Amino acid sequence: MNHSPFTRSRTIDRILVVDDTPDNCLLIQAILQDEGYQVELADSGKEALRIIEQSPPDLVLLDVMMPGMDGYEVTRRIRANASLPFMPILLTTAYDQPSVAQGLDTGADDFIRKPVHFDELLARVRALLRLKHSVDERDQIARQREDFVSRLTHDLRTPLVAADRMLNLMAQGALGDLSDDVQDAIATMIRSNANLLTMVNTLLEVYRYEAGRKTLVFSPVNMAELAQEVVKELSPLAIDKNLKLDLELDESQDYAAKGDRLELYRVITNLVGNAIKFTDEGAVTVRLIRVDTGLVPAIKLEVQDTGPGISESDRATLFESFIPGKHKRSGSGLGLHLTRRIVEAHNGRINFSTEVGKGSTFTVYLPTH
């Protein structure tokens, strides 16, 4: 019989019962242990949180009315702790308590009335544990997928980099003279290999951000210098298409932002590169504006083009990963997604305005501190 690689191993589910009344704890413990569950007891909210932080259970059976710290507060603190795995919370409440909705709004998953009916208790416990196992399996699959893609993209870089070096050596004549036709073929291969390497690098960066493995080094970044570097580097692409590529800024202003210089360079390069790619005539204009709104001082970066604009159908998913636009030059859909992740990691925001047939403007706001 074949088994899925994600099949959950057979382990005994651990249930934490929290109640300040010893008789209630012992009764529920006996019921659950008869069903094969491992049961731990806590007589206060404070003790429950200590146990949960040391060794998170699979399910918490939590009394609402307890002295000191009630079940609502325990639930709130569990849900506020982002380091904890998902664990269902089943509240036990007295018949005269009208505030079940409060517990559910705080983060509990279900409730059961006192006095507890054994069959109902076991049915709710089984249902919540099925939910727990389903969430755990989903998270495991997501982690394995992310690890696989991360390893795959990382391993792909090695042969691509090696091929790039070998092709460039051949183009330089290191392996002998080549005919014009072979030179043209090698030039095409170099461009294709470079495009593939760029895509792999972008994919690797996306998964680093999404897996929380990206480390940013923050320092003051002169956005004016950074924009000038990008414009200078991408000018040949604009010249090839007879486009104007302009940088507009007030040289008397301070355009220092707090961020990771390499990642902010990637943001500007992605936005300007996209603008040039999708614009066939006219101009691409990069603007830097210092914004002092009285809230958080920010540097405003605008990249405006005179391209075809963004269709209505593409706008809602423009920053999503792996959703390329319908334009014939659209790529993998990763570039803008990565750009948004970088901007958000800098506590900034990105948006756009567009008009079909007249062009688009992408705007990035970056805090100055």
C-alpha cells in the first residue's frame, strides 16, 4: 500500500486542560485518557501559559471563569504569541455566561457548555484535533515546497554561472577564432543564459523573503545617488529604443532613506527596467520628492512612463507572484512581487496609477528613519 510522503506519523495527541476546580480537571482528564489522549492539567491561566510556552500541546481545553487571569485573557495571549504553532482552543463556559462571542472573537475555536456532556466533549475534541492535523499538514507541505524550490533555484545558479563564464570566454576568442555566425549564436546564448540566471536569482530572493530568511542591513541610503546609478546603467536600454530617460530631483534636498542599499537598488532597477521594457516611444521619468506630511517623513520615488498602460484585468493581481500580465512582453510575474516585498520590509508602501494608452506611474514611499 502506497503512503503519501506527507502522511502524519501516529503520535498521541496532547491536550492541556485548564480549570481552577480540581474536580472538573480530574473528571475531564479521566474521560480524555480513556480515549487514548495524553492529558496535562493546569489550575490557572498563568500556569497554562508557562506549559504552552515550554511545550505547546495539540489542543487547549480552557475554562473561561478563573481567578487572576480568565480564559479570554489566556486565549488572547496565546494568539498574540507569533512563535507558537497553531493549537485549537476549546472554551468551557457555564450556562449563564452570555459572552461566548467574546471568546470566539478573542481567538478561541469552539466552546462547550457546563455541565459537560461526555459525548459532545469527545466529538468537539476530535473535530478540533482534525483541524489541528490538517493545518499542520498544510504547513508541512508549504515548508517542504519552499525548501525544495529554494534548494533547486540555489543549485541551478551553479551551472548557469559556469555556462555564462564559458560562453563569454568563447565570445572573447579564448578557445580560438570563431566565424561571424558562431559569434552571433554565442551572443544569443549569452543573452538567454543571462535572462534565465536573472529569473533564478529573482525566484531565490522571493522565497528568501517569504520564508523569513532574508537578512537586511539597514543604514542611511542616499536615494539620489542610487537613482543616478540606475539611470546611468539602464540608459543604453533606453537609447536602443529611442526613449528619453530622465531623472528629476531637487539637488538642494536631502534624499537619505533608512534601508538596505542593495535591496533598494533592486527596487529602482526593477521599476525603471519595467518602464523601459513596456514603453515603445516617449519617455521614462524618474522623480525623487521629499515628503513631509507631518506624520512620518518619507522619500517619494516615482517612475513614470508613456507606455500602453495596464489593462483593467491585470491591475488587481499586478503585485502577485507567478501571475504574469497579458501583455506579450510580460515575464514570470516575480519582479513586481519581489519589489513589493522589499518595499514592505522597509516599512514603506508601493502603489501605481495608470491610464490605458497613456502610460503608468509607480510610486514608492520610503521612511527616512
